Amino acid sequence: MANASAKIIARVEKLRQELHEHDYKYYVLAEPVIADEEYDKLIQELLDLEHRYPELQSPDSPTQRVGGTPTKEFATVEHNPPMLSLANSYSEEEIRDFDTRVKNVLKEQPRYVAELKFDGIAIALKYRNGILAQGATRGDGTHGDDITANLKTIRTLPLRLRKPPKEFRNIEVRGEAFMQREDFAGMNRQREAAGEKLFVNPRNSTAGTLKLQDSRIVATRAIKLFGYSLFASDAKLKSHFENLQIMRSLGLPVNNYVCQCQNIDEVIKFWKEWEEKRDTLPYDIDGIVVKVDSLEQQARLGNISKSPRWAIAFKFTSRKAETILNSIDLQVGRIGTITPIAKLQPVFVGGSTVSRASLYNMDYINELDLRAGDTVIVEKGGDVIPKVSGVIKEKRPKGTRPFKMASNCPVCNSPLHQPEGEVSYYCENAECPAQVRGRIEHFAMRGAMDIDGLGEAIVGQLVDLGWVRNCADLYSLHKHRDEIIGLEGWGKRSTQNLLEAIEESKQRPFHRVLYAIGIRHVGQGVAQLLTENFTSIDMLQAATEEELQSVSGIGPQIAESVAFFFKEKHNGDLIRRLKDAGLILSAPTSKKKGKFTGLTFVLTGTLPTYSREEAKALIENNGGKVASSVSKNVQYVLVGEDAGSKLDKAKKLGVPTIDENQFRKMIE
Ligand code: IVH
């Protein structure tokens, strides 16, 4: 490989500087100066150069934002000083007590800094020589996980500081990582469409995301961050308020809503103001944090056990109210999930009137023993979504009965199904009117059939007109060409474009079609796996749960969902129509042809010389497949030492078993 010339090195550095500058303007200042396409061009050029000249790769390159090789385990990082937590206060009285305690120690009135308390995940970032060297979770306060690769994907976080003066090149910044409510909701919509488990609130989804081992997935989630503490041993720091300005000037994201307060009354004013305004922010806050501004005074106050004596959280009062639960209704979601909904006597809580709240699933209802007619407590948590959090049993009227799940869908009357091991019930009819829009939107989505121009509004219009009831109807939409042209907002050109995009989508490969039809638990990865192992829709339709499970990576939940989907009559009709329309419903035959083409192996026990990964790679590189459990579709079971139940099963089913020596001979 050629060495990079001075010209190339200079170009790479220039690209990096430009991209850092654009990241800062776009993500921190929210003032982009170039179009997205221009940005993409620059990053592509840099990626190409780094690929061609690997010696130029660097941990602070903007290309690091897209994530890298997955890690198996996070290394442990020690926090020095430890990451403390804050004591809580909930009332004016408690915050005045805090002020008194502080003044008793200091013998003077301190100035306070009041800032928002972000409801996210605490993290610590180390910059070495101006470059982000390490990022970690709080863990237990003294030891956390090294999640540097994940944190580097956060766009607002500088990978190198902006023109740091000498004393600020080696610093530690602590702050809060979080997700905005909108981004969280969007992510959950996508997860619902793919039948994946939903996150409960933005905080949990931030925690879950930052613990992912694959930073490439982290890069697709919109995590944000605010810095709130600075450590710089080479600098003479004086005040917390100044530290926030310093962090800002170094290009770090720092929240704007900070107040320097001369006394506790001003702090209380700030608290009241944000209690009112909290819902206007795009992210969740659960209170304010009050800190003594002077670092010298902070040092004099010190810590009590694990909390500083110079700071306190001043939480917002939880927003609760009592009301009557009129009824429990059922709502059918975009992929058929049945969600019980509380219909409430309207009640004013935390700034708005609440008349309905999700009850999530039967477990939630049973746990609280909720019954129609009950007096219940309605609460608005940090995420602003109202919840029924309790029942006042003393107020229960006579004659109430425990809630029972209906046996049929409230919209289409199909029987409801509760998969084994799941808490939710589902309507399995893909043509259920309640699901139609959502399913078609998912079908047309990028990553699925990618039908350009078929967005939410147009799907709604086509469904309302009765021209499209399921995704197969899209392929006969051309019959309505003239009628569409005549619709308001439509013309010849736009109709033609839409019909062409639909026609063009027939070229999508099998795995995309399988993902697009929206089988619960079948996301893009699972669809790929299924189509690699069941190479046509007929094979897939005919597969039993056991056969599905024999594919490594397909567990019982997915297997049951796939088998159940194909059993539903409407779904069978749908597949037939998609086939008639000419969609690709089989996979191209495997490119890797070899000695093992068409053969499936199962591995069990410890082999004398090959590791499991090596044996698997040998089989796959020779065109074979590896399944995780023995069935009659398996040709060989490769047996090592301490083989368990798989060996017994092979014997029972009469599947040939081989040892490593025999396996070696087969390859030679
Ligand atoms: S300062 C010693 N400032 O609240 C002071 N914390 O237990 C350390 N938090 O784990 C924290 N917003 O994750 C500080 N503006 C803010 C904050 C904040 C949220 C979190 C932090 C900490 C928890 C308090």
C-alpha cells in the first residue's frame, strides 16, 4: 500500500477541521452553513482517504461518529474524584433548610447557580491533549464502564476541543446524556413497526442505548448531552458559573438555562418558573440543581458521604390527582398490539386535562387490580405522559369486577392471540382496519420497500378512499390512475411518479419484502436470517416452529410469531396476491458454493482443536449452514467433548454424527 503524501495528509487534516466546524455549527449552534449533501460528500471523501491510507486513521476523526467494531465487554474506568450523587429536596421549606446549613458552615451568604436537572444518564469524559480520549458511565460512582466508542457517536460532543488554551487541553467533563422526547417517540414508532420491545421513557432508552455493544447502532439513535461539571488540574478554576462558560467556549454543549442567584429566594423563583415551563422543553427535566458558585466555598463545605454539601437537587412536585376510572377500553396498534386504555373522568393534572391513559398490558392492570368504577390516582411523571399509578381501594364501589381481556379484536372481531411468554395480546389480522394505515406506511418505508413519495398523508388518503386496504392493493393502484389524477393536490406527473415508484419497488429482494410485510419480531436482521435459511416464501410458510428455531439467531418468540403469522387466513391471501403482483419472494441461491452447499450442521461439545467460531466459519465458507438445534433438516452433528442433549437428539432422530477428524477429512 502506498504511503500518504504530504498533500494527502494535509487534505485529510483540512477535511477533518472543516467537518468538526460543520458539526459544531450544525449540532451545537443549530446554524448549519452547508447542505446535507455537501457534508456527506466531505465525509465520504475522508472515509475513502482513511480507508486507502489506514495509517492516517485517528481517534478524533469525524468518521468515528458512525461507530465501529462491536466490543464484547466494556473495560472498567475508575472515577477520580468519585462521581457523587445529589441529595433531594422537594419543597420551599427543605430548600431553605439547605441554605441555612450552607450559611452555618460558610458564615456568609453564598451566591448560587441554579440549573436544570436533566433526566438522563450521568457520564464522564476525559480529554487528553484536546482530544476526547475516554468516556464512561457513572457506574457505582467510583467505577464505571468505558463506553468511549458509543459516546463518540453523539454529534453534539466535540471529538476535539475548540482551540483549547494550554491549561484546558487535559480536562474531565461530566454531564448528562439524554434523548429528546420527539426522538424517543420516533425510535419507538420504528421499534413498534418492527415488532421490537418498546422503551418505557427517554431515560431508559438512553441507558439502554449507551450500554449497547455495537456503537454502529448507537450512532443511529439521537442521543444528546449537556456538560455540567469541569475538572482541569492545570487551570486555576474559581467559579462553577465560569466553568460553564469555559466548557461552552471549548465547544462543549452546555445548557443555556442557567441562573446566577444572589440568594435562595431567587433560586425558588427559578424553580417555580421551570415547574411551569418544563413541558415547553424538548427533553425531560425532573427538577433543578442548586450549586454554590464559588469553588473555594464548595471546598470548605465538602461532602457528606456520597453527596456534596454544596449542592442539592430541588425536585418538582410530582403531579398527581384523583379521578374515576370510567372504563377500560382496548386500542389496536399499528401492528396489532392490543393496548388497554383507561377512560377517565377528566381531571386537571400538571397543566393539562387528562381523560385517558395507557394501561400498557394485562400485567399492569392485574398488579394494580384496576376495575371500572374505581377511584384512581393519575400521575404525570418526568416524561409528561399521564399514568394511572394506583387505586384507592377504600373508595371502591360495591359490585365491581376484575377486568377480563376480550377474546376478539374490538375492531375486526378476529380472535386475539397471546403468544407464549409475552404479556401482550395481538390481533393477527394484517387487514384489520386499525392496522391498515400503519402497516402500509411500514411497508413503504425506507429499508423496507422504499416506495418514494408514499408517506403518511398519502397513505391516509388512499386508505380513506377505500382504494388500498392492504399492501397488495398498492400493486393494483394503477387501476385508479385517472381518479387519482383528478384528486385535489394531485396531477398527471405526481400520479405517474407514485405509480412508477410502486412498480419499481417490485425489484426489492426477498428479505426486504419479508421485513416490509410486518411480522412481529421480524426486523431487518431477522428477515435477512430467515431468507438465508428458508430461501422461498413457500419454504417459510411450510416451516414449523421447530424448524424455524433450528436457525441460529431465531429464538422461540420469533419462531412462534412467524409460524402464527402464516397461519392466519388473511395473511395467506395477502402473500398469494403479492406473489401474483410479481414481487420477489425467493432468495438468490447462495453465492458461496462449496463442498457443504445444501448441508446444515449442528455443533455440540468442545472440539479438540477448532473453536466453535472457527468450525462455524469453515462450514459457512464451504457453502454450508450452522443451525442451533437438531432437527430432521440437519445433515450432520459435529460432536466434541462433553456433548449434551443435542447428541441425544441426533441419535433419536437418526442424524449422522461426526467428530473433528471426520470433519477435517470432509473439507480436505
Ligand atoms: S451536578 C456533585 N448538574 O442528577 C454534583 N447533576 O444525583 C453532581 N443531573 O447523577 C451532579 N442534571 O446525573 C448535576 N445540571 C445538573 C444535572 C445533574 C442532572 C443528574 C446527575 C446526577 C444526578 C444527581
